[in-house]
Amino acid sequence: MNVYDVIIAPVFTEKSEAMKWDGKYTFEVHTKANKNEIKRAVEVIYNVKVASVNTMIMPAKFSGSAGRRRGVRTKVWKKAIVSLVSGQRIVALEA
């Protein structure tokens, strides 16, 4: 798998923004990507050294219907929390 196909997008939430102070960054990644591929992709794209990668499958969520509108189901996606070696930052993702 190409390194540019592994990482889909960075995740910007309040919790992920707070984790940046600890050198942890959150990404939405391809569902078939493993930890080694994610580590290699982050190191190549952002030119940093990765200490560890934690992954999790985020379940689909269902929002109820209002009136005649049918409910909507979001997709299942994979999230990766990447910890960098101390002292390194991804400047492109900093606010």
C-alpha cells in the first residue's frame, strides 16, 4: 500500500488537540492499514520519528429520524493515535 493512501486525514477534536502537548497526533487511516504501515507513512510524510502507534476501529453511529426522514448511519472507520519521540512535533498540524 502506498504511504499516501494509508493516512486519510488528521482528526481535529478537543481531545486530540489537547494530546498534541504530549506529542500524540490522531489520524483517520485506511481500514486495512496495520501499525507498521501507519508508522512508516507518518515518518515519510511528516519527516518525524514515531515512538508508538495505537489503533482502534470506530463503530458506526446511527442518528435517529425526524418526521418522515429516515435515520442516517455513519461509516465504520479506523483511528490511529501516533506518539512521537520526545522533542519532536508535526508543525503542519499545529494551530
